[in-house]
Amino acid sequence: MRYRSDIDGLRAIAVLFVLIFHGGLNLFPSGFIGVDIFFVISGFLITSIIATALNNNKLSVTDFYVRRLWRLQPALIAAIFFSLIFATIFYLPEDFTHYLREAKYTTLFTSNQYFSRATTAYAAPDTAFLLLLHTWSLSIEWQWYLVLPAAMILIHKYLPSRWLSPVAISATLAMVALSLYLSQAFPDKSYYFLSSRVFEFLFGSSLVMLKCENLKPSDSLATGIGLAALAALFYCATRTNIVLGYPDFHAVIVAAASAALIFVGSVPGGIVTRALSIPPLVFIGTISYSLYLWHWPIFATGRYLGFEENGVFTTVCFALTFSLAWLSYRFIEKPFRKKRIPLLKSFIYLALLPALFFIVISAISEKQDGFSWRFGSQFQQVAFALKQNESRDRKYCIDGSSELENKDCTIGDVNAAKKALLIGDSHSNHFWSFFDVLGKDAHMSVLAQATSSCLTLPGVYLFDWWYFKNTVYQKCHDDSEKYYENIRQGHFDYVIMGEVWSNYAGDNIVNHPDDPRSLELSHQRIEAAMKQALEIIIQSGARPVVIKQIYTMPENFMRCFYDGVKFRKNYISNSCNANTWSGDTSEWFPQLFNQLQKAYPTLIIIDPKDVQCSENICKTDINGVPVYRDVGHINDFTSHEFGVEYLRQHKNPFD
């Protein structure tokens, strides 16, 4: 193929969108659309290469894969091993083990599938430190490469040329429809699906199948189309809050605009074509692959180390990104892309050996607790305490099977005649060890069932909540109905409700999806639902129990505590808590609980802050072991210790 500088210019726009977005700048809130542009370009270029070879009867599938391997893998492997150095030095054991899983699935070309399982959503807070998050797109690229040559060989062999246009258009439209369906059905996961992205490659491929290079629009028409396409790209890049459910119709606009720019780029005289071909853009486009590979590990490492994200941080990260990208292009990308080693050897060197290395080292890390010895004896004691108290089954008893008699989800004295049911959101789940201690002391079994981010009350829905934009959280409602139906059957002596109550004090509670919403109406509905829940529990013969929420983790606690570990400093107990606690009497839910306890005298209220807090100071660690598992939850060690301390200070409420 002849070289087209305008495509390098388009690559530059794509990678600059991504860099600015990942750099935390507000200029392009949806700069992630740069990856969609790359997919369209890839669809056009790779289809062009294969089609030209097929038409000349010169296609070698082995040569195609050799070229792809040596084009993409050397720089990727260098970036992976470079990030491995930083992860080994600074990443805490659990994070290091997660990193090795990322590397394993990246070298297996399936990191997109891994991240769809391991993250709550793309660009969610839990992804900020994942060093290889950006490799999801490379895995999709490779999965596309596995499909495209075979598909084109079959089309070339069995399909008359007059059918190419309708087949290309039909396939593209079908995959657009599939992507839009997946956007609605799996809004938090569809971002990573190959099936959600195929249409973007097909937009580029269709330019080849439709032989658009034979169409020569006038300079003025090419300029008009090009300016409209550029405007569409910048429009989509400046949208806010479109990542949930992406790729959606915005992605269709991006793909169509990118294809339009490639189409008009065949007209050298167009203003847009000349603009995309200016040397600075062409240079950035030339090193765009290396820029993409190196920018994210640099930003992720800086954020993981706790550097303040200011102008200096951003400038240094961008300077490092461009420097390493140029070095990578000059000394890795450019030399290695010319290699022509047989396919088997290329596959062994560039795919099999790296994958085997990370498969082995990841398995060892799993068994060795992420090599916790890297951080010294003080941290090993913390890691040992957390590991020793880790509950094996707790994580399987949330969002799992609706089978309520799951033996693995029963804690306390599991064979006791006295029984309790623990329901709620993930905060009920993090009290697992707390109720295990109280249950054993009271000779009571506790069946623990939970649904994430769910206010488990009868007769209500959460609307426009969590990932469920402009709709109801149906699973929460359905699970709650199952819980209360089980309660009505009279299996339990106690029913315990645990929630991060303050999260539900907004205007998201409705009785029906089309109900009007306001803070006052929401509070009225919660109060009515709480009373209904208490009535159901009491009528079943059980006694209702409410456990309040913990003292919220102070801002920057994790950074304060673990920065000392990362930089090998000794930790002074409770030194990462700058706040004082003045009680919760001014909060809406505690006021409601007090009212309900007067109306329902059998209601038991347990407050974990009774053991966490004393004289306006709340513990954030216990003997140097942090209280929190993450920003919203205590760990199993703390949950157990709170249970022991609660029994020491108070009478067991279940006796």
C-alpha cells in the first residue's frame, strides 16, 4: 500500500484524545473514543493489505501473522516487563498478584475478557492503578486478526465480487445492531467485548470492500465531508458521562466520522487532508502505538505512589511518555518490524514464552501471597493477620445463587437450632466475621445473603442507581422479594438488616418505575418500607435487628497507610486519622432507627461504632493492621476483632 500521511495524522488525533483523557485533563471528557478511531483505521489498513494480496494471488497467511507479531509484540513485551519492574518494587502483594494476572491475560491476548470480569466498569475508580488496563484494546485487535484473514479468504473464494458491497453493508449494520443491544443489556461490561467492537473494524473494512478509493470527490466536497467528520469526533470527545453503556450510538458516530476522514484522505487537495498531513501530527501518529503503550503505566504508577495530581505531575508524566515512546519507536518498533523469522519461532519468542513466564510467576505469586517479604517484617505481620482471618466463603455469598439454603453461606454455630438471616448490601457481607463470632457465642446459625448496592426492603425499587441509568435496579428488587418470602415462611429467630444506610438517603427510592422522585418522597417510601419489613419479620415469629454502618474511612487513609509501606517506612498506630467523630444523631437514618425502635420495642439496634469509636476518636487500625478493606468496607480481621470486642463490652444481643 502507498503511504498516507493523513492516516498518521488521524492516528495522532486518536492517541491525543486518549492521552488527554487518561491524563486526567478535562479538555476531552470522553477522549477514550480515540481507541474507536484506531479500530476503524486498523480495519481499513489490514483489510486493504489482505485484499490486495488476495487479488494478486500473493496472500501468505503465515507471512501475515509474522508481520503482525513483529509489528506489535516487541514493544508490548518491553512495556510489560518495564511495568513489571515498577510493580515488583512498589505494588503491594494483592495488587502485585492482580498485576501478574493482567500480564498473564495480556500475553494470552484475552485481557479484554479479564478486565470485563475484574473491574466494575471501564474508567471506574478501581481501575486507576491497573498497569495494563489499556491492553484490552490490543487483545481485541489480535482477536480480530484471528477472524479477518479466514473470513476474507472464504469471501474471495466463494462470493462473487458483485456481492461484496451488500455483504459488507449488511455485516456492518448487523454488528452495529448487536453492539447497541449489548450496550443496553450489559452497560457496565460491553466496553470490553469484541462483539461490541467488530462494527468499528467493519467501517474501515467496508471502505475497501466498497472500493471507495475509486470515488474521487472534488476538493470542496472532500473538505466539507472532512470538516463535518472532524466536528463529529470533537463533539463526541467532549461529551460527559457517556462511558456507561459505551460503545453506543456515540461510537457509531465516531466510526462513521473516522471512515469518512479515511475516505476523503485519498483526495490530496482537501483542506482536512492537508491539515492531517502536517509534520507535527504525522510525527505523533508515527509513534502513536508506543505512545499508547507507555502512557498508561506511567500515569498508573504515579497515581499508585500517591503523587498529587497537579500540573507538575501531568507535565512530568507526559514528558516521560513522549520520551519513552520515541525510544521505544526508535530502538524497538522500527528495527523489529522488519524481522522475518518463521511463524513458529516468531510465535514461540513473542507469544508462547512471555505467556508461559507470566502463567508460572502468577501461579507462584498466588501461593506466596504476592511475595509480601518485599516490604519487610512489619508489613508481613499485617499481611499475615489479614490472611489468617480471611473468610473463604464470604465473597461467594453476595450476588450469587438465589438458593437460600446454601451451606457455604451459613456462619456462627452452623448446627444450632436457633437461626438468623443476615440480608443487605455488601456492608452486611463485610460483617460476616462479626456475626460469626456473635453467632457462635449465642449458639445460633446465621445464613448470610447479600446483593451489592441494594437496599433490601420490600416493595421499593432503586431508580437511576449505580449502573442502572434511567431505569430500575431489577435484581435488587427481585432478590429483596425472595428474602422476605423466605422470612415469611418462619425459618428464622432473628432477621438482621445491614446496609451502608447513608448511601440510600437520596432521591432514588420509588415504589414503581414511573413514580415522581424527590428527597422527601424517597424518605417517606423508605420509612414505609422499613415498617413493612419489620411487620413481616415480627409476624414470621422472628425478631428484627438493624446493624448500623461503620465509621467511614477518612479521606486519603489508604494512601497515608500504604504509602508508608510502599516506601518502606515504619507506621505509627492510628496516625492516618485526621478526623474526630461527633456522633450520628444528626443523620437521617439513625433518627429513623430511633423512631422505629420506639414503635417496635422488639427491634434490636447494633452499632459497630460502639467498639470502633471512643471519646470522639475512631480506630482506623488495630495494632497496626488497617481496619478497612477498601473505601467502603472493613476487612475480615477487623470484622472478627469488632465481634470479640463487642462481646467484651456488651451483652450478646442474641442471647
